[in-house]
Amino acid sequence: VAATDSDEGPNGLLKYSLKKVSDMASNIFHLDSDTGDITLLESLDFEEGDSYELEVQARDGGQLFDTAKVV
């Protein structure tokens, strides 16, 4: 995921976090808090789950934030 902030300095720095994620998905997906990259921690097994939903939050240095759903 990617977010932008037009502020300069510390208020323009973004951090990403998972706000809503199932226990199963938290063991499968990793979110890089600096880049917003989502990677797999293990292979997907479609017999265990055919879809996953994550809620990702981007927060700037001034404590403003927004969220996005990733399915």
C-alpha cells in the first residue's frame, strides 16, 4: 500500500500498521511499517482460506491517519 503526505519534515513521515486483521491472516502476512509493503510469511493454502481481509492504517508524524481495506 502507499500513502502520501504533503507536509515537510517529521509531520510528513508516514508509518503503516495493521489495524484489523484476523489471527490467521496475521500469521501469513507481514506489513513493513516504513514502506507499506505487504509480504507473505508463508505460502497461501486455499484449503484453509480462499480470501483474506486486512485493514491498513497510514499515520503521519502529526498524528493524522487514514485507513484502507486490502482484500
